[in-house]
Amino acid sequence: MTSRKPATATDIDNRSRLLNAATDAFAEIGYEGTSLRAIADNAGVSFQLIAYYFGSKEELWIATVEFLCERYLETGKGLGFTSSGNLAEQFHSHLRLLLTDMLQRPQLRKIWIQEYLADSPRYHNVIRPQIKHLFDTVARPYFEHVVQLGIVERFTAAQVGFLWSSLVQNNLVFPYYVELTIGLPAGSPKSVEHQVDMLFAVLTQRRPSPADASPSPEPERATDAAAMTEAVTAWNEGSDGRPEIARVDQLRLENSHLKQLVGSLSLEKKLLLDRLAALEPKGTMK
């Protein structure tokens, strides 16, 4: 068996052009509807070079999926935290960067959904292993790190990943629903910013201290509802175009008011119980 000659600069350029053209074609038209000749034409290279570099249509498709996954791996591995900086702000920046990147490069998700709906062998043999590799290599370690650093306290790494995946899926698969929900053009910078602000506010809610705990029969459920209300309120308050700092200050103010209200209710309850205790001996005296 003779080995292929080392790739030249021309080879690398031709492969890159073909992979980029194949990425758009497979994502927009699907595997069955994609023409190899159209890919070659869009890449500006000879049709015969597809067979030379990749072999068959299926092998080109596999190379395209691997190419897309590798780009996501590079982005994910580039995310890190600087201990000297504000960890929460870094997490917020990561979320914005990742959602923007997903919207600018949605091809992998589109191919993934097409093959899933077709229940094709390509989905089971190629897509699933690649997605699991991305999950195990980038997604799960990152969200575990976020929890370990204490940036997220109220959710597990798995729950954070689930919420994040749901946000991404809505933007890529149901963009019009996102537009109807938040009233902003899907994929626009302002839409991304609002959604990231909302998710960030939900994820970074702090666990209540014992002093802040509500005497409600179901404190955990009440606390969760209050946290979600605060997060959504903060997001809506920010929809008038005020700077991010103002929205954060508003969230802190809302949280402070809620704590004061809970404290006042607890004090009133204690005073009422004290009064009842003082009256009880008189009512029971014979």
C-alpha cells in the first residue's frame, strides 16, 4: 500500500474550501438533496478533487461533521476563568460568546436535527458519538467547573447543561417562537443579550441563608418561585434599553426588598404568637 504524499498548502486550501461548501450544503439542503458537483462549484475547485480528498459523498459528510465538531471543541476549550477577575462576569461573558457562536455557526445543529428526524444510520453511527464526545470533553466539564467555583449554587452541572441546551435549541430550531416571546428579532445582538441576562440571573441566584429562610410550609418551593420571579423581573426591567449595570442594580434592589419583606412578616408572626401566649392563661384560668 502506498501512502499519500504530505499535504501541500494547495491541498489544505482545497480541503478547507470543500469542507466549508459542504457544511453549508448539508446543513441547508440535507444529505440526500446535496449535490457533490454543486459543492465543488461553490468551493471553486474541480469536481474530481472530492473523490481525491474524501472518497465518497458519505465520507465527505463524515469529514464535515468532524470538522464542525472540532470547531466547537476549540471554542469550548478556549473558555477559562481567571481567579483574579470577577468569576460571575466571566461566566456571563462565556454564555454570550457561546450563544453568539452557536447562532453564527448553526450548521452542526441543523445537520444533527435532520439526521435525527430521519432516524438515519448516520445519526446513530456518527452524530450520536460526536455529540457525546463534545458533551464529555467540553460541556459537562465546563458546567461542573462553574458549579465547583460556586458561580452557580442552586443547580447541578447537569441541570445547568439542560437549561443551556434548551436555550440554544430554541434559538436555532424555533427562532420565530423566541422572537414572539421576547419581542426582539431572533439572532440579533439585543436578543442574545436579553436571553443571556435572563439565564444568567436564574443560574446565579444564591441559596438563601438560614436567617433569610421563609417560615412557609414549603420553603424550598417558595424560594424557587421567588428566585424565578426576581430573575424574570430583572430581565423585564432591563428591556427598556438601560445599561447592564442598571439591570444588575435593579435585581439587587428587588432582592433586598424581598428580604426586608420576609423579615417583617417573620417579626409580625412572632409578635402575634407572643400576644396569643400572653392571653392564653387568662382564657384558661378557672
